[in-house]
Amino acid sequence: MGFRKLLTFFFFLLLLLIIPSYCNASEKVSVALYYETLCPYCADFIVNHLVKLFQNGLISIINLRLVPWGNAWLNSDGSFSCQHGSDECLLNTIDACTISIYPDVNRHFAFIHCVERLSLQGRHSAWANCFEMSRLGTTPIDCYNSGNGNVIEGKYGRETAQLKPPLRFVPWVLVNNQPLQEDYENFMAYICKAYKGQPPEACRSVRFTIESTGKEKPVPQVCRASEGRNSSHYQKHQHRKV
């Protein structure tokens, strides 16, 4: 009988350890960014705004997901085209491979942030240096060269095409599956409002912001899907090894 009581005690002790961690995980806010690598407004958002989640501690209360597809187009033969040309298709796919191989958001975001910073500087062709700068291996290049990256990108393309309401531009931000649309720059206020646990210190300075958005505000600059296929840069991606 003593053994059964001891076993029961340890069982309930295990539950006490598991349940809080499960609850904490379930309280996290889901945040998704649909973007394309050479859209200057996506680059600005990632480099100057989204990065703040890692600086102010809000990353601890969210599950951040990055989807590098944007206004690209999946062709009938399985290939795809990109709004800003073949370099964008390449970088979208490299990002997709990096996310797949390094699923820890802290690791793959460091690489993506580096690439987008180079893009803002007009030096996106130096993207391979970002592996060393973010302390990652170059396995994503093998993923791209093998064609596996195209498979991952195709999944991102189909996912993006199924968004409701449809993606109209990038950057396109969702908080708990709700698109912020033109108010995406206010994303931290939405995160803090959606979070059900004890809010981090960073939320004190952004909590009120969401109430002030009832007034008309200028539409932020974006890369619009409607402009993509009419762009002179929009072209079918010819897969070539890096």
C-alpha cells in the first residue's frame, strides 16, 4: 500500500510539472509574417521593427513564423516567378531552407535579418556572408542546390494562396491568425492585447497604442500583389546551382 501511495504522489508531482509548462505554451501568441526578400518595405520591417521582438523580450510570449513567398507566383509546371526577379526567388528559397534546417527562430531570424539588412544597403548579392555572420553552417545552400528548397517554397506558395482574406501586399502580418492588413506596423500592440498571461515589461509602452488607431492613418508603403505580374522584374525563376 505504501508503494502505491508513493507512486500516486510521484504521478501528481509529474502533473504539477507538466501542466504549467503546457499552459505557458498555450498562452503564447501566434505571429506570422508573409514576406519576400527583395521588397524594400519587407526589409525595412524586418530590420527596423520585427527585430525589436528579440530586443525587448516579447519573443518570449509569441510563436513567430516567417513565410518567404510574398507576391511570387506558382506556375503550372511547378516552377515559380518572383516580383523582383530571379534573385528574389533564390533568396526566398535560401530563407526557406534556412528556416527548415535551423527551426529555432532565434537562429534563422539572425540569418534573415542579415540578408534583409544587406538588401536595404543594395548589397543583397553578398547574402552568403550571412551564414558566417549569424554563426550558421552553409547546409541551406545544399538544400537549394538539391532542389529540396523548391519543394519547401512550393508549400509556402500554396499556403500563401489559401490565406483568407487573400494576401494583398507584403509585409503581411497575422496575429493569432487575424491579418493586421494596413495596420501591420502596430503589430506589438496587437501582440500585447492578445496575450492572456502576465504581460512583459515591454507591453506597458505599447498597450495603449491599439486604441488610438481608430482615426484614419496613412497607408504604409508596401509591395502590392496586384503590381507583381505587371512588373518588368517579374520573371520565371530558372533554377541554377549556387
